[in-house]
Amino acid sequence: MSEEKVTTDIITLTRHVLDEQRRHKEASGDLTLLLNAVQLGCKFVATNVRKARLLNLVGLAGGAVNISGDEQKKLDVISNEIFINALRSSGKVAVMVSEEDDEAIIVEDEMKGKYCVVFDPLDGSSNIDAGVNVGTIFGIYKIKDGSNGTISDVLRPGREMVVAGYCMYGSSANMVISVGNGVDGYTLDNAIGEFILTHPNIKIPTRGKIYSVNEGNAKYWDESCTEYFNSLKFPPEGKNPYSARYIGSMVADVHRTLLYGGIFAYPADKKSKNGKLRMLYECFPMAFLTEQAGGRAITGKERVLDITPQKIHDRCPIFLGSKDDVEDIENIYKKQC
Ligand code: AHM
Ligand code: MG
């Protein structure tokens, strides 16, 4: 009888972060505990996304009533609450910014830690009804020296983040994370409830063959954008056109871009002067991961991670992906300046 080989030395996300902290001689364990809270939130959301249809969690918040007469909450509202509770109770967070809350949440002194977490608890939630992949996006800053945790601790350029990541809820839950030393991907093993390292050291190809943008906005694009996407669709003789892939769920579109290369964009246009995506908790974490994987992320004219947000829900245009692909659009913008 053949014996199945069992891997007994698995690398979990927690183990990997602990190893990183030891390497940097910062073994206070604070970041590990904070990331455990993030993992808990992601596991909770993963299981609820899977059950959403059966549990009737997909309707509008306040719209649906369950059998006991209680109002049912929409999945993104529930996801937001679970993240806020998990992060606050970790005792490691001072400031939280969520896409779901108009104001930043300043944690009370008794529970206050030294990190700030900015997050979109369930990005792409309008896709849930159709069973399309959705995800949580997050970024972590350390509060400034001497600060007790205020909004100015998050109104900082994205390059100052210490951690960025997302969890994609698809056929499995995939966590992709960077602590500033490359990018690693983990898959949730539901049986043991741990994220297991399955995609170590993700590197984005230098050039890809896929472009990902909402072409329905082409009418509103500026000249540079139009010229760039036309160049991908109608290349010179001897070159193949790029393939188009657009899911409309940032986490899924960026995940594919990180693995296969190419370009993902949500540009500024005549209708949306700063694009659609939020700087702090959508563009910054994705730009951070892309750069850490060897790619680039620009607004068209400048590096995304160099911008300083003025308000927590500010938006910015974004082109991210393979180095050479991003350079092409950058050159077109330079030419038309
Ligand atoms: P949301 O935060 O309201 O879910 O919107 C963000 C989503 C992104 O996941 C996605 O990249 C984008 O909106 C798609 O927008 P559009 O439908 O305009 O193409
Ligand atoms: Mg969002």
C-alpha cells in the first residue's frame, strides 16, 4: 500500500511574520498579534461570503428582515463590524479608517496600541450576488513618534506603510501580504483554520499580455489613456494585441495582474477627475504590494505611494502592474504634458 506523504513542517502566516520580526530583532510580537486580528476578520468574512446566499446576507442593509423579525445586515456592514471589533480588541491599534465609516475611529486609551489600520472590509461587494470574487484590502501604519494616535497618523504617503495586503474570497480564501520584504501568498486551510504559505515570493512578470480597465468609460478618457489602450489593441505589424480581462472587483483584478502580469487601471476621466478608487485603503495597499512584487503603480504622472492624502476617503487614479507596461503609459503621459 502506498503511503501518502504528509507535510508536517507547514509555514503559516503567523509563523512567517514571527520569523520576519525575529530577523528584524523586533520580536515584541505586537505586529503578529495585530495580524492575527486581521486574519480572524478575513476568516470570518470568508465563511460568511460562502454562506451569503443561504443566509440572505446579500440584500441592502436594513432592507431584509429575518424570521425572528430582526433586521438583517448587509454583508459589508457585518464585515466592517467584525474587523473593527477584532482590531480594537487586539489592543494594538490606535486609529482605524474603514471605507464603511465616514470618520476615522480613534481607539480609546485603555485599548490603544501603536498601529493604524486602514481597510476596505469587503471590496467589490456589489458583485456578491453574482458569486464573483470579492476581497478585503488593508494597510498598516505605525503611529508617529510621540503621537497618541490621530488622523494625521494616516494622512501620510503610502510608502510609509509597514504592512499591506488583501484577502481574496474565491474558490478558496487567498491572503497576499507584504511586510516590506517582498510579497507572499497564503491559502486558508479550512480544516485547520490557518493561512498556509502557498505562493512564496510573488514576482510580477516584467511585461504582461493582459490589460484590465472598465472600457465603458472610454468615452470620458483623456488623450493619453485613449492612445495607450489603443496601442494595446492595435499594435504595430508583427506584435500581438493584448487580451482584455476586467472582473470589476479590484482584489481579483489585481491578484491576476500580480500573478500573470500586464496592467490594471482605474484612470481619471472627464466624469471622475480623480478616478474612482480610494487612495488610502485601496490604491496604497495595492501599489505597495505591486512594487514589492517588482512592479510599478502610478497615477499616470506620479508614483501612487508618494502622494499624501488630504482626507481619509480621497481618491486617486491608478495604473499598476508589470514594470514595462506601466512605463509605456508613463511615457505617453510625459509626451502629452
Ligand atoms: P466598492 O468599494 O464600492 O466595492 O468599489 C470598488 C470597486 C473595485 O473593486 C473595482 O475595481 C471598481 O469598483 C470597479 O468599478 P467600475 O464598476 O466603475 O468599473
Ligand atoms: Mg472598495
